[in-house]
Amino acid sequence: MKPRLDPSPALLAITVVLATIISFPVARCQDTSPYDICGQSVQCGDIDKIEYPFWLSGRPQHCGHPDFQLSCRSDVPMLRLGPGPVDYRVLKTDSSIHTVTVARNDLWETLCPQTLYNTTYNTTLFNGNNLGQEDVSLYYGCQGILGVSPLAASFRFSCNVNQTQSDSYFYRTSFIDTDTTISSFLVQCNSHITVPVDQSWANRILTATDSELKQALQDGFNLRWTAYNEECDQCVRSGGRCGSNLTSPYQFVCYCASGNFSATCNNVPVESGGGGSKSSSIGIVLGIVGGVIAVAVVGVVLFVCRRRKRRGIKAASPTQTETKAILAAAGSSQALTSDTSNFTSSIPSYPSSKTSETSKELVKSTYFGAQVFTYEELEVATDNFNDSKQLGDGGFGAVYYGKLLDGREVAVKRLYENNFKRVEQFVNEVRILTKLDHENLVKLFGCTSKRSRELLLVYEYIPNGTIADHLHGKLANSSSSLFSWSIRLNVAIQTADALAYLHKSGIIHRDVKSNNILLDKSFQVKVADFGLSRLFENVTHVSTAPQGTPGYVDPEYYQCYQLTDKSDVYSFGVVLMELISSLPAVDTSRHRLDINLANMAVTKIQNQTLSELVDKTIGFETNGLVRRKTTLVAELAFRCLQHNKDMRPTMKEVVDTLKGIQNDDLNAQKPEVLDIVVDDGGMFKGHNTEPTSPDQ
């Protein structure tokens, strides 16, 4: 056998140098092509120059920011600002001050859109503060309101809502709450939306007509975008063009004639004016020479190391004792935790799920104290996310049943999109859940890295569905005999106790609803889904665009965009009415005035017809104790559903009241009540006689 000849260092270095020089023109062409493409002019309608962060057909996504996609429809550039279904016309952009002027497309031709949506936008990407504008409110379905309208006829316009012609009104939002007569009148309308207009129009709204209002809406309002503004400004001043690295996670890129950079062209400081053609050429030459020298040196070092390794291969072999030490270190790593800086660490795997062969792979890490799983082991646990294992499907992702190799049953939430907003919600939920410890809050076992192929959250598996399932969902018929009033009251107490704990911890849940309240086999509560939750430590409220689930969202939150702990109280009031009635929070098959359960419940209570709302299976008509406790819970729900947040109780007060009702502590103060009546002061009082017949 002929001895194998090792290549000499010189030959290895020459080979590497030639390969580098040959491949450079191709790499050069690939690196600079985005610079050329992103410099091409793209026009849509009156917008003749579409620039970063916007992109659309003809201008590739890497020339903009992933969350700023435009669509050009009938020569009108359209932009989706947030999670809602409303499209906004782009009227003007100004890259120098990072502002865009938009107008609602559904209100462009008419004041009466087919579906009513509030004006919302993603507050992490857009900011409308301090841009010289103010909200105008449009109230719909005001037909049949008792009393003469305190608003002049000029504020009225007519709309066909649900095939019924009715009066509608518009008014300056900031003036409504200052006039109790007007606010008391408008609050009786079926629904309303708010739309920003330019301050000059807002000042004229009090004397404007509906045609002038249309013009104000068509003139639009301004938003300032946030999309690496400072980095883009530096890139442009250095002669580059702003763009994106579309790999996950998203990164800003400065495309230049000489290549792609993370900040400015040729990494030349911005104040020097950027690099011209001469500096670009010098940079290219220096880059080639430096790269060739570096590669040659690396080649020589690798060659020397290889020969040394061959000589000492026996000495490098691990002994059996050393192998055991590595495995022991892996086992002890379960006790390790890390602070928030570890959230950017690489992806480890769960210790009990699989064992690695190298000490480097055996090192584990956590995110905020939550164990980090690999995508592959969760894929195995859920049988490749088999459809048959899907437990639910929400607004942010689907949830699958899984079983880890260590035998634990888990629920794996798979977020739909791996974009900036989803990463924010992902990080938010992990950060919040790992700092909480309450028996009625779902436990987070772990998650994948935010750099993983997909964003996955791993929770304890709760096997008995949600209270929505038992009240009006897939388990309603089979569990009606099991879901008694005493269980419902206990569910209400445990849910309220969990929310009170959150508020005490400085956290607003923000998406309290029956679909987010899980039940175990003993009907014990586990409140879940903290993707929308917000911290509000040491402040009275959090200012944010309204988000949440229709039917549960605090109406005052819609009006002033101020999220408080009382917003959760309102949502919990809706859940209480679901527990009493077994009806969903929103049902479009009901009468138009009863589509929203909260509105229907308040109306029934005020009209002394609570019995028409109560689920007949809980014994309201046959059991006096159930009747009394149900009535008292309805009274509490009524207080929670007040439009003015200051009139709502705190969650701590809600817990104490519910426990008092459960223990019948309020029996001395509240005799058996046959129906609820509201006195002139808006307070409840007992009424032991049947309501007067309309004929009497």
C-alpha cells in the first residue's frame, strides 16, 4: 500500500487563494444586486416614489420592512396598519420625518360602512401622538332613543344598519365626556367608532356638516413609523439604500454599491460623508487582500493542527471516568437558571428528552427561568403536529396535545407567524408566566428559542376543556348535568382570585374570556393565554391601541385607549353573565340589540327580566338558594359592566363578594330576591313582588 501524502502548506494556501479569487466576482454580483433593485423607482397612483420601509409588487420585500407591505389596488396604495380588517389608503409619505398620511378606505365614499371597526394600529410600528390631530366619534343605530336629541341636526346623518334605516351622529370625542347631556344621549346608541382627523378639521367639527366630515376623513391623519429609523438615516447619508435581511430574526441591512453592511456603506462613519467610488474601490481591494491573507493563514494553522492531533490522538481519547463526569455535569445543569440576558442564547434541548454526545451540547439554558426545548423534540411529542392532536385554534396560534419522552403530557402552542409582533408576544408570555405562581394560573413548562424554526410555548396539559366548551361549546350537551350552579360559582371565584393575583403582581391580563379559562377533571380553574398581557407597575394605566376579543373589551378602553386593571374587571363581568346564562359573549343570530351579551344582560336586569336570561338547568326557578345566589352574582356582574371604570369594583372586591355569596354571608343584608330592580341612583335593591303588568 502506498503511503498517503499530505498536501504541503504552500499548496493548500495557493488552492484556497485561487478559489477565493475565482468565487469573488460571483459573490460581488450577488451582494450588490439588492442595491440596484432597491434603487429602482416604483409608483402606485399619486405616490411616485415608494421607499423603505414600504414594499409591494415590483419592489421586493428585502427592500422594505416585513410589516410594511403595500398593495396597489386601482392605482391606490393600501396599507394594513394592525390586526383589524380595515385597509388604509396611503395619501403621502415623508421619509425625512418618517411619517405617512393615511385615510380609512371603508369611510372614503360613505359614512356608513357595512361593518363597524374602530381605528386601530400597531403601536410598536406606528405612533400618532403629537402630530396635530384629534379623534372624532361616529355613533350608529340611535333610532328609537327616548327624548329629544341634544345635538343639532347638522350632526345627524342617516345610515342603513342591518337593513334598518336609523339616525347616526358624529361629534368631537374630547367634548363628549365634558357634556353629560350629550354623553348620556349617545351612550344609548348601538355602537360607535372613533377616527382621527387633522386638528384644523377637529376645531371645525362643532360647526361642520356631514359633507365636511367626509372631506375631513378623506384628508386622513398622520402616523410616525418606527422601523430602524436612525439606522436607515445613517445608511442613506452614507450613500446606501435601506433594506432587510429576511432570515429570522429580522435584521436591518444597508445595501451599498460595494456590498451589504449592517450600518453604513463600507462602515465609513456618517459624518465623513460616506464612501465615494474611490473609497469603495480601495475598500474592495483591501478586502480581497485581507481575505486572501486570512484564508492562507487559516489553511496553514489547520494543517499544523491536523498533524499535531494525529500525533496525540491517544492522549486525547477520553477515559471512562471523564465520560461519566461529563454526563454528571449534564444532569446537574437542570438546576441552572439565567437572567433575562440569556434570552438570546442558542437553542438547548430538554435534559430528560435526549442526551448529547459532547459536553458542549450537554450545556442547558433557560429563558427567564423557563426550560428551552428544541423544535425537533416537540415535533416528535406532537406526532409532527398532527391535526388529530390539535386542541384549539386561537387568534395567535394553534394548540396541540403532546407527550414528552419523560412522560409528561403537555399543550404546545404553535404561533402562526414568526414576525416581530409574534416574537414580542412570545417573549411577553414567557416573561410574565415565569414570574407567576398561582394554583389557578396555567403553568409554563418551557419554550423554544426565539431563533428557532418556529415559536413554540409548552404548557401543562389541562384535560377538561374551557368553560366556553362546557357552557355553549362542544361539551355543553354532555356536561350540562355536571356543570351545576355550585361548580359555576366556584369557577367564578377561582378565576377572580387568579385575576386579583395578577393585578397585585402588576399585570393586566387584557384578554379575559371564557375560552381562556381552562378546567381540569375536577373543574378546577387554570387561567391561560397571556400573549396580550401588559405590565402596569407603578402607573395608573397603559396607553395602547384597543386589542382583545369582541364582546369582552372594556368600552372605555375603546374611547380613551387607556388600559387599566378595571378593563379586566369588565371582561370578567361578561364571563359572569356567561356562567349565569350559558350564552356566548357575541352571537350574530340574536336580535341586533342582543348580539352583545353584556348589553343584553344590562337591559334584562334594568327591565326586571333576569329570569329570561338565566340558564334553566341551574335550578333558578326551583331552588330558592340558587335563585338568591344567582341574583347576587348578576348584581355583581352589573357593577362590573359599568361603562365608567370608576364605578366598577376591583378584582379583590369581586373575590370577597363572590366568596361571601358562596358562604351565604350576605343573607342577612340580602333577603331572597325574586327580580332585580335598579333605583334612580343606579343601585340594586330587592323586590319581592312580581313586576306590574303592562296592561295595568
